[in-house]
Amino acid sequence: MIKETKTDAAPLAIGPYSQGTDNGQIVMVSGQLPIDPKTNKFAGNDIISQTRQSLQNVQNILAAAGLTMANVMKSTVYLANMDDFKDMNAVYSEFFQAPFPARAAFQVAKLPLGALVEIEVLASR
């Protein structure tokens, strides 16, 4: 049975989806925009602050499921501009330790609400 994972420590879903889902073995965290759940606004206008907030949102949703970033097996990073990859990567490395999760990173035409980054993860118990 799949159950919803949710927390007030991450922004509410802006559509018909869950912050995360949990089947008892795998927790999937929906793409997290850089929205600060306290203000409902972007954490900043640059890739560094936005990446940090997106990953903090991911971390808080995982915590609601009883997991940490060490449980992440796979992540996907969506960037509005691939020129931001280096700075995104620097912040990303603050949240993960070896063995690092598998990852894909893409430049996309546009992200919701004009964000610079969106990050989703798949974690294992």
C-alpha cells in the first residue's frame, strides 16, 4: 500500500500530487522547487540559494518519512540554465556523501513559477 509523506517543513504541493510517497521500501520525493515553506517565496534569486532550499525541502520530506539524505539512491536535477551546473553542484555536494546517489541533470525550457532549479529524489529504506 502506498502512503503519502508530507510535512509542513517543505512547501505544499502546487498541484494534484504529494510531496512524497512511500511504499514501505521506497520513498519518492516529488520535484522540490526552492520555495521557503515559512514565506512561500523563493529562498533567493540565485542558483546557490535556490539549490540549497530545494535540497533542504527534499531533506525535510525525507525526515518526515524517517530517512536521511544517506538513503537517497537516485536524484534528478532540472536546471533552467546549464551554465548554473557548477554552482548547483557545489551546493549539492554539501548534502551528500560517498557513496553518492546516481544522478541525472537536465536543462529544461522552463520550470514552475520561474524557478532556476527543481530536484526530485528516490530513497530506499
